[in-house]
Amino acid sequence: MKNLLIAGILMCAVSCSTSTDIEYHGVRTQVHPPDVNHDTGGDLQYMAYCLDEERALSDWCNSRSEAQSKAGEYQSEHPDRKTTILWRQKPGGRLIPRHPRG
């Protein structure tokens, strides 16, 4: 019985000593965000927006290039601040419910 116990302890010690051969390698991941342009149709509006200051740099425009030029002008003056172009669907004049009552 003692021999069995000693053999078990010896096996554990040998198996633990071989676990130091593990090598870790860093994994690099590179994510490419999609380039999304929403210049389809004529029902979208665009706004230049400063992310760092959390404020609009332009009003809502019908042209994406106009909003991008406003953001470019701002970035040339403040190169350390991040800007983006927001887009939305043009608001309609009157909201019509999808399922009218009645």
C-alpha cells in the first residue's frame, strides 16, 4: 500500500515537471471596418460632427461631399480632434401610421 502511495506521488511530481514546456505566442488581429457610403437615393441627409467636442460642425445637408468638406476644414484647423459624418433619412412632412385606426 505504501508503494502504491509513493508511486502515485512520484507520478504526480513527474507530470507536473513536464508542464513547464508550454510556450505562449501573442496573436495579432487586424480588423478592417467596412467603408460604407450611403449616397443611394435622394432621401438621406449628412452632418459633419466632432466626436471629441460632441457637437455638430454643420447643419443637415443633402450632399455627403458638402458635409465632408466642412469636416475637412475643421480638421485642418484642429488636427488633434476626431470628426465623423453622420447620416439620417430625411424627415417626412407628416407621419402616417403604418396601420391606421378604424
